[in-house]
Amino acid sequence: MHISDGILPPIWAAAWYLVAAFFLAACVRRVRNRTEDDPGYTATLGLMGAAVFVISVWHIPVAVTGSSSHPIGTPMSAVVVGPFATTLLSSIALFLHMFLAHGGVTTLGANTVSMGVAGGFVGYGAYRSAGLMGASPFASGAAAGLAGSLATYMTTALILAAALHPGELLRFWAIFSMGFVPTQLPLSVAEAVSTGAVVRYVAHHRPELLGRFFPGGEPVDA
Amino acid sequence: MMPDPFERRALAVMAGMVLLMLASSYVGTVVLGQDLGGTDAKVEGLAADSAGRSGGVVLDLEAEFGEYGEPAAFTLAGVVSGFLTGLLWPRAFHGGGNVA
């Protein structure tokens, strides 16, 4: 989901910046409130920030498809620190990724929307839905990882199709999505397993972080 | 000093992941002769070509620092982030709330 500079026409780059700015404004307010309420939240934010940064540039070779790709880490972060904080963390990670030849200045908004907003919120939604249906922490976390990872790449494909071929949006969305699927699907499954394992670990050690959806948890403002 | 159970599990997970990646890289490059390039770049290139556009990066690590510039930068970033994650993980999940 690291779209480079020059790919998106300026009007689309600006539009995605606006969408990202809307979410980031809400994110900053929520993170400030939670940090004031719980000083320990800062350490968890730092942990998730470092984890999202490294996971989302961690290229894993998929031999059978002949290419490599990376997980995103934002579904895991969304479960632990909330989707709003995750959007903020992903924007910081994406800014730093620019210096690793990933992403760009003009596409920072679009990349934040795909990785932070889509990955975080869809992942968190899947986690909450699974939890409400009685799934275990592992299964709920796995649902978050799978849904968030796939949502990120589908959103990237949508961003590319909308900006480059608005007249044939659905056709090119499908084409670009199919470009991602062969390599990304196995990685999404791996991200589901790893996210499920982390959520199970957190449920055991800090159940209050997981909110009211599991025994021992307390309501947490996402 | 012997690692505690958490450290042993973390080291085992790390070793497992490294072995898996090495095995996949070996099969992909040596056995199957593939380049294992990034999917992001491939799809983005396809998209850009289809619309007559071209992309660029803020810092071209290969052009600036040579063949090993990008792997070196990724290694450095991974080491720093990994140490930060390792430092903060026990504080976040084992040390309670007063650790900021």
C-alpha cells in the first residue's frame, strides 16, 4: 500500500490528504484524552508504533508467486490501542517509510487512508463483530488480521483505480486487486494467525486492554 | 544470565520466522529462479503504465548508497524498531500502567 510520488494526480492526492486529515484530527483528540486518563497508554502506543513501523516494511518472500510483500500490523494495533490511535501511528510510520524508499510525500494521505483507516477500522470492526458473536480472543484477533490486511490492499487498489481510471473504476479495481491477491492472500492468512496469537497473549496478560468483549476486560473507549 | 520463559519463547519465535523466510527466499531465488520483487511496486508499476504516469521515491537508496543501500537501511530500521518493541513489550504487557 505504499503508493509512490507521481502516481496519483494532484487533485486525488489532495483529496486523500483531506480524508486522512479528517481522521487524524479525531485521532489526536482521542489519543490526548486517553493519555491523560491512563499514563501507561503511552508505553503501549510506543510499542504499537514501533511494531507497525517494522511490520509494514517487513518484506516476506512468497516463493510460489515469485514476489514478496509485507503484512501491515494495523489490525493488531487497532485491537490493542484502538483504531483511532492506530491511524495516527500508521501516518507516522508511513512518514518514516518515505526514507526507506516506500511511499511518498504527495501520497502520504492516500497511504494513511489505506493502511491506517481501512486496515485499522476494518480490522477492529471484524474483531468486535467476532467477539460479540462469542469467538475466542484468538479467533477474534485472526478475524481482525485477515480482514484488515485484505481491506488495506483492496483500498489501495480502489485508490489507484479511482485516480487513474475513474471511467472504468470497477474494472480496474478488480484488475489491481487481482495483482495483489496471489501474494497478499497467504500473507493475510499469516497476519491473521500472528494477530490472533498476539490478541490471545494480551487477553492473558492485560485483558483490560481488550475492552468489554472478553471476560476480565473493562470497557475501553476505542 | 539465562533467558526467562518469555525471552525463550520470543527467541524461538524469532528463529522460526527467520528460518521460514530463509527457506522461502532459497526456494524462490535458487530453486525457482525468481526475483521476489515487491508486489506493491509491481502493481503500482502496472497501474502507472496503464495511465501513462510514473512514480518516484523521496530517497532512492540504491542510487545514493549503492547496491546494498536498501537492504542496509531496512536492516537498520528493523534493528532499531525491534529493540524498541522488545524494550516496550514487557513494560506494556507485564509492568502495569505506570510505565510512561
